[in-house]
Amino acid sequence: MSPAEKIIVALDFSEEKRVLPLLNDLKGHPVWVKIGMELFYSLGPQIIHAAKERGFKIFLDLKLHDIPNTVGQSLKSLSRLPIDMINVHAAGGSEMMKRAAEAVKSGSSNPLLIAVTQLTSTSQEQMNHEQRIPGDILESVTHYAKLAKTSGCDGVVSSPHEVQAIKLICGSSFITVTPGIRPLGSEVQDQKRITTPQEALLLGTDYMVIGRPITQSPNPKAALESILKGF
């Protein structure tokens, strides 16, 4: 897999007039695109079809977290869309993730199912004091990763810093999707546990989510190509 195929460009927009020119600009590069809540709730399934028509693989990032039946039924519907990856929250528990895994396998597109562990915007203090989860971030992430694997998920979302521990515990084929990727010189913004793209690859991540350094650049295509030149 080339470095470009490991990049997932986060389409953090809500307006068609902003996202379609970006898709056209990046067309031809073998990157993935991430369609999250902001975009999906604004434009619906049509934006998935628009991205697929332009040749992109699609990560539908809705972070489903509800009772097992609701998540399972929702994923049966979502899996009919031409998506390649979708996610749930590992905090929903093993039964929810098992129902999610069963649902995606019953659909026509059979997307990869990954589980969110701890958001890359979550700090140690927030996890301990607001979520009331003791221990450190790594312990929480690896616990969720083990639970996700035994529940039938294909991988997890984590920061790049936890990738090696996840691979050690869950195996090298267990997928890691890592937000919090910032090229040198980029603003950190709301992310806390971050690395550069080069560092993330050295840590063994499978997919890197990169958003604003590309999408908010005056020339997104040039920004992407600049990142690729660094590998």
C-alpha cells in the first residue's frame, strides 16, 4: 500500500459548494475521504455517491453509540451505501459491537467496521476526571481495542501513540485509523495526542486522517502533494 492510500482526507464541511470543488481537485490521487457527521447530516447519502463517482474510497465517520438493536438496524441501512469503512464507539460495549459486526456483514458493500477508543482530543485529565476512567490513556485504548477485536470489529480509531501497543495485543492485521496527524508547521487546534505523518507511519499506523492542513489550504492538491513528498 502506497503512502497516499494510507491517507484519509477529512471532509469537515457542511456545504456542497465547498466540498465538491475539493473532491474534484483531489480526484486522481488514491486517497480515501472521510465523511463525518457535519457533512452527512447536511447533505445525506448523495455526498457519498458523489465521492464514490469520483473514485474515492469512503470512510463514513458517524461514531454510532446506542443500544445494540438500534446500532445494528442503523448499520443494516448504512451498509447499503457504497462505503468502505464505518465506525461505532467501543464504549457502547461488546454486545453493541457484535450486533454492528453482524449488520455490516449482511450488507452489499461489506465495509470495514472500526471502533472508536479514546478521541484524540481527549486528554489524560479529561479521561480520569470527566469520564471517571482510572489509569492512563494507553490502558483505556488497549482495553477497548481488545474488546473491539473479540466483538468482531476489523480495527479501531486511536492516536498514533497507541498503535504499537494495539498491534502487539491485537495482531498486525488489526487495523488502526489515526486522527491527530499534523504536518510540521500546522496548527494543533483541538487535537491533543498528535504526530506528523512521517512519525505515524514509523509507528505502524494503517490509515492517517488528515483534515484541515489539506482542506483549509489555499491549494489543497498542492498541500496533499507536499505531504506525500515527505515520505
